[in-house]
Amino acid sequence: MIEERRLTKEVTVPEGVTVSVQGKEVHVKGPKGEIVRKLFDPTVKMEVIENKVKLSPKRLTKKQKMLINTYVSHLKNMISGVQKPFIYRLKVCSSHFPISVSVEGSTFVIKNFFGEKVPRKARIVQGVKVEAKGDVVTVSGVDLEAVGQTATNIELASRITDRDRRVFQDGVWLFEKAVQE
């Protein structure tokens, strides 16, 4: 049996950030924005005490230990995101046909990919800001998962299936992950 004191974890909430647990949702608010996320399991007790979030198990099993560590990682990402937003940079690479990219509402559009007449489109997740300047695309936001999913959607929109990847390296590729200063 695992000891209870080893399973109980605390996440320190820095100054300027507020964390509240309302039912099954965790609300994290900071100077750069707010994130609401569903983090709930009936076997894990989550409570905010002063400037700390305390996670404790109701049962002492390995599953609860893994779940608590996962929740701690999610909370740390949420807290750091509302302080300094996450930034992913992608590079537009085209050696065969000149690719043009643009943002139209909540859609990222790739035109003239391998000379295709129909533009390819990628969904931009809500709360994420996408900018296309020259051949660099910047994806930024406070939610790490939303930023990562948007960058992945853009990469997948320029996916090639019927050509040799060693020769045809055209596409939009992730080249940098950073945190806004």
C-alpha cells in the first residue's frame, strides 16, 4: 500500500493568479487571460487553500497517484499559460510551387499547395491567435493544448501522402516552441 503523504500533492499559485474549483471545473485566471478546464475524478479531492491547490486521494492506489500527477501537470501548464502565453512557430516550406497562407476567421487557408486549385484549410481552436507573416506562422495562446492542437491542424492540412517525403518536403512545419516574454 502506498503512503497517503506521498500521494498528496500541492501546487503553489503565484501572485496575480487566482485558481478556483467549481464543481467539476477548474478556473485559472491571470494577467494574460483565463482558462476553464474540466478536471474531475470522484476518487481525487481538489481544494484551494490560501495560495495552494491541494490534491489528495480518497483511495491509496497507483491509479490515484498517476491521476494526481496528471492533474498537477495540467494545473502547472494552466498557471504558467495565464502568466506567459505559449507560442509555436511554423515555417512555410515550398520548393515546387509558391505556397500562400492566410487566416480567414477561424480557418487557416493554404493556397497553391503543389499547384492544387482547391485551397486546403485547417481549423483554428477557439482562444488561439494565428498570424502569418511572410513564411513564418505564429500560433499563440494561454491554453497549451489549444495552441498545440492548432499547430497540429495546420501541419496536417499540408500533409502529403502520394509522394516521396524525401524529395517533396513542401508544407508548413513546426520549428519552435516558446513562451512569450
